[in-house]
Amino acid sequence: MGWYCVFLENTRIAKAISVTFRSMLMGVYQDKGQPIDCHVYYRKGGGGHYYYFSPAAANILGAFMKFWEGYEVSEPTNLQRMEIVI
């Protein structure tokens, strides 16, 4: 698997959805034993919230990511400017 992104559109309830997404993400990550190579990054902009799943995270958290309609993307070039979620 390559890099994947989950985009949460900026709506009236976007902040609540993003908080829910993070809570669920952390729960699944903990259930999987907190794998050390599982990295998820976050940035806000362009009309919403973007969560980028590294290839290992996409593999480990695949069912969660698919539930939130994740889609394949190129490796982000600005990871150092993103917030590290996991």
C-alpha cells in the first residue's frame, strides 16, 4: 500500500467530526498495539481537514481508513510542516 488521505470537508460540524475521527483513530491504534511504524499526519486547509496515512499506517489501519473513505495519494512533500497525530 502507498500513502492514503482521509479528507473531512469543512462544514458547520467539521470540528466535531475531526475530534470524533481522532478519538476513533487513537482507539483503533491502541487496539492494534500502538505499532511503532504507524504514522498519521494532519493538516487543515483547502476547505477541510486532511489526515495522511503512511504506507504502514494504511496497512495496519486499513479498515478504519476505508470506513472514512480514504483514497490513495502521492507521498506528501511537506510532512515536516504537518501535525503528527500518531
